Amino acid sequence: MTRTSRVGIYGGTFNPIHIGHLRAAEEVAEALDLERVIFVPSARPPHKRPSEEDPIAPAAERLAWVRTAVADNPRFEVDPLEVERGGSSFAVETLRVIGRKTAPELPVFIIGHDAFVDLGTWREPEKLLALANFAVTTRPPAAKGSLAEWLPSVYEDSVAIAPDGLSGRHREAGTWIRLLEISLLDVSSSDIRARLRQGRSVRYLIPDTVGEAVARSAAFAPAAKHGQRT
């Protein structure tokens, strides 16, 4: 590992943030010896299609939740640039901005394997792997797969995957991709939202520090009360 990979970027909707997000960031930071992990909540994720029944909480709320959730970890911090920029949030723009701040070091973009396989559909996908190193996280049993299986076709000519399928390198930029298996925590934001709308407990699924704030969000109000909260 070189000094070009000491800052991690963890983007997401965080609708809401939960213990799975925090544990994933902690394990990647430990595995890659990152000095810090920057959480970047999106303003409007272009690949998500919210509905009236399952909306995305306001960006300001999600940003506040993330700030509170990471406040007790000195290695974690939050950058509000996507929320402040507004509109659709594109990773390529975020990597350019944060990359200028960390130069000459390159950041590590932390991404789940399910999102990594769709990277070819993101804005300027050919630029992404040149702007940062990539830590691709998996949970068992998905960890049985490999980067060779999940690499989007747009990168077939530009990325060389190691024989074991656990790492790769961009032929021109020299950036790397690492496959990291993290702990299996069966927690998802969608399940948490469903529980809240059913009036069920989400204790121990989200950080205690944000539990009350998340539960009060009008976006997650129980179906019978949806739209009645102010």
C-alpha cells in the first residue's frame, strides 16, 4: 500500500444511515489503513426512483443524521458538497472536487459490489477509475464472486484484473481496485424505512444518536399518518 490511498470517500443516499454503513466504513478503513473516511450524502441520487409511498428524506435531514452518526469516530468526517451543490449528485464530480483537496494523494472510493457492477451506467464512467482507487465491498455469500465477474464492460480494455479476481489495476492511470469482504450485517435502509412506516422498532439497526430524529422524519411516517406530520 502506498501513500496515495489514505483518504476514503463513502458516498450514498443514507436514507437513513444505519449500522451497516458505519461498520463497512470502519472495516475498509482498517483493512486499507485509511487515516480518514469522508461520508458524502447525496442531494438527489440519479439512479434511485423515489415514490410517494417510499420517498427520499430531505437532503438536509440526511446530512444531519450522518453528521450526528459519525461524530464520535475521529476517523470519520462528513463533506456536504453534494447537498450544497444541489441537483443530481454524480460521483465523477465529487471525486474531482475531493481529489483536488487530497492531491497529490488519490482518494479511495468505497462502493458496494452491487453498485460496482452498474458503474458503466454512471456519468463519465471511463473517468471514474482514473480519479480514485476503488474499494469494492462484499458480504458473504456474494464474496464468492470476483472482480472479473463484476467488472463493467466499459472497463474491459482499461483495467487488468489479477488472476485471483481480488484486485485490479487501471492500465493508464495506475489506480487500483481491491475486493474487500466485510461482515455480514443483514441491515438495509429500505427495511428500516418499512419498519418505521409499520410503526415497528428500529432500535439497534440505526445509531442511537440519530434514532429519534430518523423516527420523526415525515418521509418515514406510518402509512396512516403519512403526510400529516409537519
